[in-house]
Amino acid sequence: MTNRTFASGKRALALCDRCGQEYKLKTLRELTINENKTNLLVCPECWEPDHPQNKLGRVKVLDPQALRDPRPDAAELVESRNIQWGWNPVGVNNPYELPGITEDFKATASLGTVTVTTS
């Protein structure tokens, strides 16, 4: 194995591989994508850390979304709300057939007048 020595590069200049601007060689950083080195040297403005989304599937994450054996909220089973909602096409929705739920919907409408003048 040969012993290689390199110059210190104190005054060496290089171009950013992304934007093309000239920088000191020591300020350029290697770009890593998906944990693979790309052999691209980029300036501090162009450099970005490897995005965590590129590492999906490498770490097991348990993020359950659904509940086992869910139950409706108890407040919905008793007359505790003054809000009425319903469809079919319009009306009170009482799927549990609870007593005391009445339909208090009142619809109002009005029509204005339009005058059309032709000449």
C-alpha cells in the first residue's frame, strides 16, 4: 500500500456541483441521498441533510390508527345536545330510536321581485 499525501488546500477553490458558485474547497460538503454518498460537493446554501422520509421501511414503527371494539360516545345516547342533524332527505336522524327527540326544524324562504325592462 502506498502512502499518499495531499496538499492542505488552504487556498484551494472549487465549484459547487449544484449551483456552480465558487467556494473554498474546505467549505463544500458531500451530499448524501438515501444514506448513499453521491460524490457531489455542494456549498452550505445547497447542502441539505438526508431526508428522514428516505429511510421509510428501515425502522419498524408501530403507529396504530384504529381502536379494537369501539363504542359510541355516551353523550350521543342521551338527550344532551340541542343540535339536530339529519338527512334522508331532511329531518331528524334518530338511529337508536331514543324517546324525547323531536323535530324542531323550521324552514323559511322568501322570494323577491324582479323587474325586467326591455326597450
